[in-house]
Amino acid sequence: MSYIEASKALCDSRLRRHYGRPRGCWPWTISRLERHLGFRLPAAYREFLRWMGEHRDGPFRGSNCFPGDLIFIHDAPPDLFAKHSISLGAHPFVFFLHQGYIAAWFDLPAASADPPVWTFNEGTMSQPEQRVTFSEWLLESMQWSVGV
């Protein structure tokens, strides 16, 4: 079962000509990240990492969302959260940070294979929102990158 099939299809039809072929993470990179976090990552997110987790020139260019970034973010949470008195819970996994003002995360251990995602945008939100799963967040983010 593929959790991110719609995102892969969008990439093939609209993004590949702009960003080239996606570059995924090696399995050992994912294992190292999981060891560092102390939790197994949910299946949908692992699938994303294997498919596009190292695609630094792709639709997430300029964002902190690659394995090396994630370890740093986990060890030193962004000031964004403290500045807005945002409580992240016991074991948050911030998997996306853009320019220090947009963040997305889910809780570990994950509630499901395709976990609900919390998002916060400093420019448009007063509090974080939880409204989509990881696979839905991924598709929305990729659609935004091509203006869909």
C-alpha cells in the first residue's frame, strides 16, 4: 500500500520537469534518524523519505526538512514555538520548517501509519492547527509549489 501515491503522481505529471527525478534517503539514513529520535517513524513518512527525502533541489528547496536538518531541529527546537507559547507535547517530530516561520510536525509514537499533522504559520495563524494527515499535507505542499 502506498500512502503517498497521489504525491508521486503529481511529481511525475507536473514537478519532474522542473525539479528532476526525486532522490530518496538510504535505508541506513532513516534508521539513524529513528535511533536518534528513539521512535520508529510512521509508514507514510518513511515512504516519503525513501522516495524524496534527499531531494534538496526539489519542491522543498529552501526548507529544513532533510534528515540532517531534522536531527538539528529535534535537538534545538526553533524559537518560533517559544515565541508564540506553543506547547509541542511530549515527543514532537518537527519534520518541516520553512524560513523560521512555518512549521509542521506530528507526535511520536505516531497515532497511525499516516499520522495527523500539526501546522503553524506565524504570518496567518495564532495557534497551531491539526487538520490533515501526513500524506494530505505532502500533497497540499507539493500542489502549492506548482500553483495548483
